[in-house]
Amino acid sequence: MNRLLLFLLVSAGLALGGCIDRYVPDVPPSAQANLVVDGFINPLGRSVIKLSRTFSVNTKNTAPAEARAQVAIQDDAGRRYPLAENPAGTYTAGPQALDPARQYQLRLATAQGREYATDLMPVVLTPPIDSVTWKLTPVQGIQVNLTTHAAATAARYYRWEYDETYQFTAAYQSALEYEASSNSLVQRSAANQLFTCWRTEPSTAILQGNTAQLTQNTLADAPLLTVLPSSKLRYGYSLLVRQLAQTQAEYTYWETLRKSTENLGTVNDPLPGRVTGNVHALADTTEPVLGYVGVHSVAEKRLFVDGARFPTPRPNSVLNDPFYAACAPPDGAAERSPLYLIYLQQCRGGFLIPLSRDPIVPSTIYFGTPACVDCRLHGTSIKPNYWP
């Protein structure tokens, strides 16, 4: 490229960058600690409600839990079903079968004595998921689709959540382990293996669909998510999908929230809409409260994809997994050498993990860091009971 042109482009970029000032929103202190209510009432199972508070955008803290509150489900006849707190800020009612003919609301009182309640709402029964299927994408990832149907008079608004679980390996396999009692290296037992793990990641996006404009209350092969080619698909991949039918009001709440959180970042994006839930402060109706607590059952279906069904070569975990992208080749040391003794002490402190002996020079032993050897740092070595 012509140097003058390059200079002009860089200068223009700097000039444009200089026109952008950092914006720090002026958030009043009263708006930095609003109550957040997350969860729903499940008439046919466990109900889990999480209470927290909003916090300043200038901090990196997690949402502070609202502990020691009194939380209960109440029906339109005044019967109450209390929720127990464990852990702090999480309130649970055990599996129960509520009368679907009644309406229900959530009522709560904070430790400071402030009372909140949702509107009374009818029970929405979620239809079963007919199928969860997958197909290869042109780039060797997978597209997951869902099919469901219900009676024409049933709810026509749906939301989905899911948990992804996949098998992966560490960058390097450890066949040896440090034994503190003898200050030596011994063969690693199968019970202490660090190489193969499973990781579960919950969905974070708001996924919704509806059949309001359709003649039949059916969603056929509705796209749920796309999994790009990565180490997720190397050995095995499982997806547990949860389907929640909901009222139009609840659907609208989540749709407004989705647009407000996903479509921001450029000058062409729409302005965020006002997100109004159904939780109200009883003493002050103007107090902002975040959250929408619906009353609906849950339908689940699990998909399993065997990595062996993918074309070869399959994605390599070491090359594609961000956990191990920075892993350097393991270091070797001759047994009983000064460097070996140093590495042995590093194993005692947990800073290194022994790998294996060199197949050609058995007196040389290789070592790696836990970040590249211990898969449990990113998952669990306990095989899920649903895994084949």
C-alpha cells in the first residue's frame, strides 16, 4: 500500500477516534439496588426463585443475593406454599402438584420488611417436545432443530432454555502422579485420571417462538441453535432442552428484554424499550422491580450426538479449545537430575503434574502445568449417568 495513503487512513482513524468520548451513565444511587426476581412457578414440579439486587455498572461484582426473605406461592383461595432458602438468595419449593384450575401468585417479604407480589396468573401447561434433531452444517458444525405441537386452544407462546454437555480432554495426558508419602512418582490410578472430562454450559440467549399467526399450533423443525465446529463436537455432545409455554404477556416481556440486550452497540440499533415485569412493591407501586414470574410447567428432551458420526478429521481439542490454546510443549528432565528434583518439589506444591516417561529415553520424565494437564479445572472427571 502507498505509504501516504496508509498515513492518511491512520490519521483519519485517529481523528475519528478522538471524536468519541467515553460515556459514563449517571445512575442515581436509588436505581443501583433494585430488586431482581428470577424464576417461575412450576405447578407440576420444583419451583426455584432467585432474588438479587441490581448493582453499579462501574463495578465488576456479581449480583448481590437477597438473603433471608420470606417467599411463598399463594393461590386465589389464599392457600400458601412456602419456599425454603438454600443457598442464600435462592428459594425452592419441592416437587408439587398444584391445582391447574386455580390462579397463583408469588409473594415475598425481604429481611427489611418490604413486601412484593406478582399478579394472580392462570396455569399454563407446556406441551411435550416432539423431537430435537440435528444436521451437519456446511462448515461441519451442527444445526439443532425442535418440533412441538399442541391443541389450537392451548398456549401459543414458547420459550426455550438448554444445557450443553460435552466431553473433552486436557492438552496432555498424565500417566504418573506424585506420591507425597514417598516423595516420588507412581503410576496414576484410573480413579485419579485427569485427561477426560465433561463440561456443562447453560444457555444465555433468550430463545422464543410463537404460533400466534399460524392456523395450527405447531412448530416444525424450528431452529434452536447452531454449534460451530470445535472441541465440543470431537467426542460427544449432549443437549438438554427445556420448553416453557407462556402467556402472551410473559412472551412480550422476554421479547422486549431480548431486544434491549441483544441489539445494542451501534448507532443504528433501536433504543432499549422499557422492560416492565409483573412483580410489584405493595407499599410503593412506583418502585422499579425487575423480573417476570410466570406459572407454567416444563417439558424436557435430551439430544445426544456421537462424535464418531462426524466426518474426519474431527476438530482437535488442543488446537480449537480456548482452554489450551496457550499450552506450550511439556518440559522433560532426567531422573534424579537437579532439574528433576526441582520439578518434583513443584509437584509437591501443585504447580506441576508429571506426565510420562520418554519412550526412547525412559530416564527422562515430562512435566506439565495443571492448566494444560488437569481437565477438572474446566469440568468434571465424573462421567454423567446419561452418557453412553
